[in-house]
Amino acid sequence: MRGRLMGIVNVTPDSFSDGGLFLDSARAIEHGRELAAEGAEVLDVGGESTRPGADPVGAEEEAARVVPVIEALRAREPATAVSIDTSKAAVARAAIAAGAGTVNDVTALSADADLAGLCAEAGTDVVLMHMQGSPRTMQEHPAYDDVVDDIRAFLEARIAFAVAEGVAEERIWIDPGIGFGKTVEHNLELLRRLGELRSLGRPILVGTSRKSFIGKLTGAPVESRLGGTVASSVLALANGADMVRVHDVGPLRDALRVADAILDPEVAARISDRV
């Protein structure tokens, strides 16, 4: 079940969970380094909130937020990859120049006509995420015929688009977009049937960290959703995900070590030899 961990670095004033905490570049850099030390293999740096109802940010302001952070993280944590969480080609171009190796786009390369070509030219990895609607509208009555089948068809079409634009298929990741235009029931169904997306032949990224469906299930406020995040992330990896995107890397690292030791006697033996 071993999976990779992507740590979230929100350089924003209004993200749903930690908005404003890391808007200052120095604090964002420090936070990213802490996540790397805890075991994040990728740091996902974003300068525009995509929470429900979020207002858009101009490309110049978004780039000004993220570029100094990316440059510093690449210089100080060379063993840790950096991803740029953006839908804008201008921001992605600046981020790639600063050292980002992955473009994580919540619109699956549909918001900016220049982004796919840029990713193809730069040879970056690309994360194609499903979202119904836009951040401002996505939670207004989301509906599907079959949430897994519909999202699989969407992602299949976006993979084909990206490849037609020159993105190497082996560079593509897919993300079902937990919480992006989905009800609680939609999110749970996606997590249960995540393995069905494996038919697309691409690695899967899942982000459940601190999201509202956890709060609705547990009653916990956003700052107290670690337990639900750990449970949903571990089960996502068990059900077919290759990487999880989280705010709290250390607890997920420990949870995965324990889960792996339970599920794999060879892992348990290696751990026992070290203690």
C-alpha cells in the first residue's frame, strides 16, 4: 500500500484551512521545509485559493506569492520536488522557471488555452483534476448520473486532450477532485470505488485533507479534522491512490508506516530489525 505524500503550502490569505498563516514568504518557506522534514516527497505551492466561493486572483499577484517560495524551497530542499498549484500559464511559466517540476491544475488544463502547450514544452508532470463547475459555483447542487463513471469519462477525455497537446502520457497524473463539486455521498462513493479509476492507466492523486465532508461526518471544525484526514487518506491509498495531498504530513507518515507493517509482514520485519 506504500504511497507518496504531497505537502500543502498555501501562500494565500483565504484558503479554507490555513488561509493567511503562510502568506508571508518566509513563513511559507519555513513551513515547506518542515513538511519536507516530516516526509513530504512533493511540496504543492499555491497562491490562489480554490475553496468553495473563492474569488479569483490575478496572475501577477499569484506569481508574486509563489515564486520566491518555490525558489527558496528548491535551493534549500533539493531532494524534495515542488509542484505549482495553478490554472494559469503565466503563473506556471514563472513557477517552472523557479524550479517547479509539476503543474497541478484543478481545471484539468481547461481554464487557460496556453497551459497544456507550456507543460508539453517544459516537460513537466501534470495533475489533471476533476471539478464540476468553478470554485465559486461548484457546491451549488452538484449532480451526476454515476459519480465514478462520469468522472472517469471526464478524466479520460482530459488525458486525451493533454496528449494531443504534446504532454507525454507518462507525465500525467489524475485526481478525482474530492470536494470539488461533490456532495458528501459523492466523495464517499469516489473513495470506495477509487480502484475503478486505475483503468485509465495513470497514477492517482487524492486530496481529502481537512475537507468539509469530514466535518459533516464528524462534526469537527476545520482545525480538528486530523483523524478524518488520516482515515480517508490511508483508505484512499489502500483503494488505489498513489499519492495523497495533505496539510499534516507527519501524522500521515506514521499512519502509513503502521498500516504497511500490518499489511506486509516483510515491512514489519524490517521495522523490527531497526528497533
